[in-house]
Amino acid sequence: MKITVLGCGALGQIWLSALDQQGHEVQGWLRVPQPYCSVNVIDLDGQVINKTYIANDPLFLAESELLLVTLKAWQVSEAVRNLQTLLPQHCPILLLHNGMGTIDELKSLPQPILQGITTHAAKRDGTVIIHVANGITHIGPGTPESASLSELADTLHHALPDVAWHNHMASTSWQKLAVNCVINPLTVIYDCRNGDLLSYRDEISRLCEEIATVMEREGQHTSRDSLVDYVLAIIDSTAANTSSMLQDIRSQRRTEIEYITGYLLRRARAQGITTPENSRLYELVKRKEQDYERERI
Ligand code: KPL
């Protein structure tokens, strides 16, 4: 397949090299236009992959059979809209990021949109991307036109396993949102690794209670206790991780809070539910973000 990967950060580089190794024709697309992009990845076996791919080629884009978007949630809408007119109308757009809300922003586009969530973990060490943990990528339809694209899961699975297709992504997306609403802001507030959150069980429980209430109203069958169990299991399996939000805060980058807790709060407001614990964390993360954004002005 001919595939354009929009966003050449850690996840983008891992996908570019995996798809290339599987024999797909790939190009990267960068915000600052340049004709080449470099991939510098240490894979799970410790093998170093150092390659250069073409980038930002509009002709390649016009022939692409998949646009894989690995940008941060807050970058997605604008970047995809900028490319949309160059992209064939039948070319699926697969969004792979934390949080929810981007599908609502893009659903008027003619291209079929797919939603994806991944548990692969990667970290940047200087100019090198280290693929630290294997994971599962869940994909499924984000708009009705993409419901028939399940074979894409097989194609992607051969490049970077595991990839699972879900006809209904809402349940998977909400579960992941719940995890990110708890782990990401708490690691920022306590400036700690995921595993250290085991000391804050009461807070986790209060957050999950609010999240479960919103999810139930959104038609997701869940409970505080099942969410707590799920979140604790993820804390345990990612104990050594520095959450993506804490990495963003430490590097003074914009976080995905608007698409994680922000999305939860918008749904809660629409349902007339109050969420004081989640609102408090939202405000605290926003304040940290604003502190360094103000310094830049
Ligand atoms: O998705 C994650 C993130 O850091 O964004 C978790 C699951 C919390 C793992 O670190």
C-alpha cells in the first residue's frame, strides 16, 4: 500500500519503519515542510533502524491509500484539514492518539475516518526513539463510511502487531479515556511515574466514581469498581512509565488535557453531571501549562 504518515514523532517513526519493513511504500508528512524525514529507532529487539524517507510530497499524498495520523490530539484537526483537499476522497484517515473529540471535529470530511488507540510505548532519548514496550493497536470506524474497512486491521497487524478491529470503538475509547483521565493528570500533579500512583487509591476511586457516572449516561455499561480495577491493572503494567502528559509538562509542551479530562468535562456538562475531582485536576494541569506558555510570551 501507499501510506502517508502524518506526524513523525515517536509513534510516527515506529510506524514508518514497521510499514516500510513490511514492503509498503511510505512517506512522512511534517509540519515544517521538508523533502525528507529521518527515522532513528531502536526496536524491541535492540536493533537500530536508521533510515530516511521522502516527506511532504503532494503527488505521493494524492495517490495515498491510507493517511495514518500520529499527531497529538490537539494538532490533528488543523493538520488533517490542511491536507484534506490533496487527499483522494476514498483514502481512509486513521487517527491514533490519546483522548477523544477529534472525530467530532472532522466528521464533515468526505474521507472515511477511523479511530485508533494504541498501547505501544515509545520514548525519545535525545534524537533516538526507543520502542520500549509492545502493545495492541485497536482500530474501528469513526464515521459510518469506514465500517467496511476491517481488512486494514490485517494489513497493519502484519507490520506492527497486534492490531485488533472493533466494529464499535466507543467502549474501547471510553475505557482508554478513563485510564488517561486518572493516570495522566495525577502523574503531573505528583510528578511521579505511573507505578507511584498506587499510593493514591482514594483519589483514584473518587475520580473513577465521577467517570463511571458520565460513562453510564453516555451509554457505556461500567461501574466505579470495575474502572478502579482496570486503572490499577494499567498502573501496574505501566509502572515504570512516565506518562505522556508528564513528559509533555516536563518538556514544556502543550498537553492533551483538552481531549482527555476536557472531553470528559464537556460530556459531563452536556449530561448535567458535576465532576469536582476531575475538574480540579483539569484546572491544575491547565495552570501548569499556562505558567510556561505565559513565560514564552
Ligand atoms: O496512555 C498512557 C499515557 O501515558 O498517555 C498511559 C496508559 C497512562 C501509559 O503511560
